[in-house]
Amino acid sequence: MVTLAEVAQHAGVSASTVSYVLSGKRSISVNTRQRVERSIRELGYHPNAGARALASSRSNIIALMVPLRRDIYVPVMMEIAIAVATTARTHGYDVLLLTGEEGPDAVRRVAGSGLADGMILMDVELDDERLPLLRGGGPPARAESRVGADQPAVLIGLPADTSGLTCVDLDFKATGALCVDHLAQRGHRDIAVIGEAPAVYERHTGFAERTLDGVRARARELGMRLLHRPCEGGYDAMAVTLARILDERPGTTGFVVQNESALEPLLALLRQRGRAVPEDVSVVAICPEQVAVQASVRLTSVSIPAQEMGRRAVEQLVAKLDGRGGDEVVLLAPELTVRASSGPAPAAP
């Protein structure tokens, strides 16, 4: 391994000068800095992570908390995680991935150990147990709980109360309203929402609850009839859910689906029942674009901007670490792409 002393000798400067170039703690002339940086590149020098952390009081690591639950759609979570990792590297940070369901304990562990300079949290619930710690609101008797001021954090998701927090998310309330608008403009009056697994709503997960709020509010404004049915996903669960919807509301002609695992089973079951898409029923999905375009019927959809969410979260966190950013809520506007799965409501018999 190339040492700092060898870089100094190659560049014709002192070891302390090389250290100052790496840390940025002192002003170095442009010519000297360029000479040192050229030697670093030519020799392939990589600073020792432990020594660098001691010198700078930073680990140059971002902790990413991604609880991998059975009821979440892992490909979307991993797409966000990859975007976080690749963006972090462009800013000189590595990513520590935490996949357990540890909740507040994981926040305390990361903050208390100095493992990471900041953290990004996913799978955010409306009343997430981790949030008081991030706001620095732990009880007085437990100083280790008050990590907010010393541990910059960004949420990918939106809790009920965003005060004292930095959040990045798709505007899921606007997403739900946009899906309803699309169906209403095509004459649909009876619609059904096929949602995530019941456990997602039991946890009051932000994205699912906010989508439902947007759907319900817009349907109410437009005088549309609405059913919401959670679904575990998969063929058998979807068969039960669809049968229940059509038994309760046989006149349903529009479906909003926020459950990637239910989409293909729904399309297959509608074919079995002799309901053509989009001639008899229309389907609008909230899902990754790849899922929409590869379905057996190309789906009209609002895409999940996973890469943009991951990138923006890192940029917000780096700004905080550099002392440039404050608390902010960044909501990405939804975009609906019309494809083959939605059309005019069928004429009443």
C-alpha cells in the first residue's frame, strides 16, 4: 500500500502538506495542491479510513435504514438504496446498509457509536417511533436519546408531523388524486382501490395512507363511489379481493392499484371473468415504470421516482453535513403516463 509519506516524497512536499490537502483544514496554494493531487492519482494512494476519521472527526459514511419487511416491495426499496449508494460516492461517502427492524434502537446505536456522519431512513410511518430521536426530543434522563442535533438525518417518506425534519418523497396524496382525476375524465363513476397488504395500513405507513387520503378526497369532491380493499398480493389473495369488490359493487369499472404484486394476478382474473381491459374496466397503477410497461397489458401508471428520491435524499443530507441545509420537505410531483389499460367507461346497459 502506498503511504502518505511516499506521496509527500513523490510530490516534493512535507507529509503535513499532503495531510492538509486531504483534510482541507488549511489553505494550500493551487500549484501545490495540484502537485499533491497528481501524485495521489499516479501512485494510487487511498487514505486510511480509520486515520482519516480520527483526523477529521468524520467517518465519511452514511447509514441507510431499510427495514426489509415481508409486506414491502423489495425491488423499489433496493432501487432507492442503489441510488443512495451511487450518489453518496460522488460526494465522497460510503453507505452502511441497516436492514433490521430495530426502530429507535438502531438510531441510538448509529448515533452513539459514531458509525456514520448522518443517516437516511426509509419505510417511514405517520407516527414513526424513530422521529422523536431525530428531532432531539428524547426524555431528559436519557441523554443518549437526544441524537437529533448531532446526527443529521433525512427521511425518504413523510410522517404526519414534519416539524424539525428533512423529508424527501413522492407527493402520494397528489398521486391518489391524479389517478382519480384520470378515471373521472373518462366517465368512470364507481372505482375501487386495491391497496397494499393489511399490515402496511396497520403500521400507518406514510405512502399508503397518503395515497388513500388523496383518492378519497378527490372521489368525494367529484361525487364518485369508492371502495378500498387491502390485498396481500399474489393470485389467491387477489382472487378473493376481486370477488369481494365485484360482489359488493358489481358496477365497478375503474381500479387504482397500489400493490405491485397484485397487478398481474388482477389482469389475469379480469380476463377469466370476461372483463376486457380497457373496454370493460380500466386499471391505473402506482408502480415502477418497468412494472407498468412489462405487464400483460401496458399499464397507465404513476411511476415511483425511486432514483430521484434516493439522489435528492443524499443531496439534502450532504448539505446538512456541510452546514448548508436546514429542515425541508421536498415533495416530487407525480406524473401519470397513459397506456393501454385505461379508456372510457363502458356505456350503461
